[in-house]
Amino acid sequence: MADSKNKPGRFLLDLDRTDYLSIFDEFSDGVLVANAKGVIVYYNHSMSLIDELNPDDVISRKVTDVYDLDDSNSIIMQCLASQKPIIDEPIYYRTRMGKFTNTIHNVMPIFNKDKIVGTICFVKDYHSLAATIASMQLPGKDQQFDSESMTFERIIGEDPAFVDAINSSRMAASTPSPVMLFGETGTGKELFARAIHNHSSRSTKRYTPVNCAAIPENLLEGILFGTSKGAFTGSVNKAGLFERTNKGTIFLDEVNSMPVGLQSKILRSIQESKVRRVGALREIETDLKIISSVNKDPHVTIADGTLRSDLFYRLGVVFIHIVPLRERMKDLYLLVNHFIEKHNVALGKNVKNISDEVMALFKTYDWPGNVRELEHVIEGAMNIVGTDEVIHIQHLQTHFSNWSVKNKPERSKRPEKQPGAKLSEDHSPNLIKEKSAHEENIIKNTLFENKGNISKTARSLGISRQLLYYKIKKFNINRDIAHPV
């Protein structure tokens, strides 16, 4: 693809023929190809996992319509304008569906002769990259320090249900029984898993996190169980993560994303405390503390066939529910202060607080990305706060301001301010009611259009099935008789 006669960093591709792009289908990196107008013509599976978007909803749309960016801050659009590659650029962005992501981008212009016809963008998710590197290394000083630094005392929250989850995790750490953590994406399942390991008798041994959703299906079995020489072309004798973590703790994150066929092999390995490398005949004994997580209600995933019931009962001996941020809003102020202190140190800032207007806005938001999203919003604001000691609305940039603008009453409908009178704020109870009513109507209409099918409705709305179930319950919607309004 790259042409040696061309300038370094340039690709020569014919975007009228995209069949060759299938070579990127199984890349572990996200790959996105856009044409000269910034319209996406290729979007691989890894990119869809990073963004949590359906490729069918992305292809043929302009990048600035998919991401909460414009021509000035989209590096794809910048690359098209400059016709120069952008290498190892750390980017913090938000999709139009509300997913926040920290990534590392490499974007290169695509030329047909001397005319720019598009860009090709390679994307690494920062958190997945860090977890993968950590899981592939043997325990060392740096890894042990990182692991040992997370304790139950460092998990922020005073909500009674959240405290119950902490106490249950603390007790479960002292037993050999498997633990399953149930919580939406961004609720802190990884923090709980690390704290359980550090509080256990295995704390000096290895802790291995495995993101089951981020590893391609055809590689997952070999990564977990290892491979035997001759099992397939190019295979070598190599221990898998189960074997390398022996005597320690393995964390299977989002185990419901694992192929059902592989789930049966996981179940057998756990029950017998043995693993068999791919292509091998001999079994190897293991001694592991198994922690797993699901980001959807396990009973729902069992019903739709994505999680084996026998694996759930084996992994969920101790089942702990971590409540989403919207259900523990009393912890919001604690978390905001914690993240401000954390990023003051990291960024060399002196931020003291957020404004009352920002706090009121935070309280009206559903936080689909939970605590992780809150931290990203605070971190993003602190990057542009300058010397200010208070975060204001204008510091939220595209991460939050677009949402607030869409949910504000139109100016034409606001009463004129009389001398000496004070207008009610945009975050008044009326705004909250209007937003909720509008959201309820959209859900009802979409359910009706999809004949009550939860999966199709969730895809149409761009949200997870679990979040849709939550909203159906919140608004007391009967999906079997939902009608347009």
C-alpha cells in the first residue's frame, strides 16, 4: 500500500475500490478510513469496540457527525487540510452518542498520484493498551506498585448501596471463591477487582486483567490457555495467562462478551483447576482466584444466549452489584473533589472547585459513562482552565456543552428579565421534566417502530440494552403496548 516512490508517511490507495481494506478487519488497533471530504468509508471491528458504535451507523457519515468534534479539532480533518501525517497524537474525544475515549492516533494522508483522496487513521485505546502491556509482563516493581496502590479505602463513595458493595468485596477477598462484579461500563469494576486482589492472601502474587471484549475471538483462547507447537501454522509453545498467573488472581472483564463456545472451556478449566494449551494433550494444574465482571444484567444475557447459565452460577458464587453514578448522586461532590485533587497534581493546576452552574448541570445529567465519564469531563476541563481556580461551563468545551445547549429552553420562550428580577436558572425543575418527557417519548416511539424488540431499539437509540432496560423501568414503559406519541 505504501509506495516507496512516494513521500514518507503517504499512502497510495484507490478509494473507489475498498475491498482490499478487509485486511484490516482483524487488526487489534482501530482502523478508520475517510475520503477527501472526511466521510468514513471503512471502520473496523476494533474501532467499533473503542467507540462502542455499530459500523453500520458510522459508514458513509462525516467524522464530525460521528464524533463531537469540528474541522478545527478533528485530527482527521487537520490531516486532510495539511496533507501531512500526524503521528502518535494522544486524543481525548467524545462520540455523538456520549462515549468518552482516551486514544493514541496515527493519521496519514492518502494520495492518488499527487491528489489527496483521504486519510487512514490507526487508533490505540490508551486504557486497553496499558492493561494489555501490564498483563503480558511478569510481576515487576512498577506493576506491583500500581497493583498495591489500590485498596478499598481509596474507593470513593458514601452511598449505602455502594458501601455495601465495598464491604461485600472486602469479605469476599479472604475466601478462594470466585467473585462476579455486575456494573455498567465506567462504574469502577476494575478498581474493585484490584482491591479484592490486594486485600487477599494472594496480594504478593500476580494480578492479570483480561478485557474479554477487546481481544479478537480467534486469539482469545490461545491468549488465555496458551499454545502448543504444531497446533497451527507458526504456533509455538507458549504459556497462556491462566498458566502464567498461577497462585495469583485473574480478572475476566466483561466475560459476557466472550464467545459461548469458549465459555464452556473456561467453565471446565475453573471446575477442574486445570488448563490445556491449544493443540496440546497434557493438562496443567492451576491455582487461581477468579474475578469476573459483566456489564449487563446476567439474567438478561442468559436469556438472550450470550452468557451460559452454568458459567454464571460458577463464577457468581459471590455476586456484587456496583450501582451506576446516577443512582448515587450524593457521591457526586466527593468524586468531583477527588478528581480535581488528582488532576491538580498530574497537570500542575490549582483548581479549587466547580461553579454552582456546573454542579447543577452535572446533577441533571444521566452519566451513561458513569464515574469514568465524570473523571474524563473533569480532566478535559482542567486542561483548558488556564489559571482559573474554578471550572465554569465554558471550560467543558464539546465534552459537555453540546448536551447542555440541546437541553436548554429556547431563548424565545424565556420570559424577559424585568428590572430587579432574577430569572430562574436553566437547570430548573421544569427543564428536567421537559427533558425526561422528551426522552420517554423517543423511547416509546422507537420501541413501537421496532415492535418492542429490545436489541433493535437499543441499537437505534445508540445505547446499551442494559441502559434501555433501566430507562424502560424508570419511565414505567410497557414495551408490548408502546405507541407513538
